[in-house]
Amino acid sequence: MQTTIVDGNDVAVLYDFVTDTPAGTVPAIEWITVDAGLIRTSRLIFHKEHWPAAVGELTRRSNGAK
């Protein structure tokens, strides 16, 4: 986790999503909205250029490939 920003009911958590795939580390932000002490929404925003490599590797693994 790199930093957390709070503005009223909104919280943004900036962090590196670390994978053991060719994508490596993917910059990400989770934007959370809290209401009455409960998380009402959570949005994940990430650098999409890196994601296909991670998904491809995870798909390969789930299909039993080595």
C-alpha cells in the first residue's frame, strides 16, 4: 500500500497489485464509498496494459498447463 486518501465518505487506497505472472506489479487504486460504517461500493481501477498478461497466465494455470 502506498497511500490512502479520505474525502468525506470516499476513500481511495493506492497500492501495487503484486502478481507472480509476466505482468509483475500492476499499479492499482481501490475507490471505496462508506455509508453508516458499511462499505457501499468498491471500485478497482488498474493499469489495463499489464492485465492481459496476468489473466493469460492465470487462465493457463487453471487449465492445468505447466
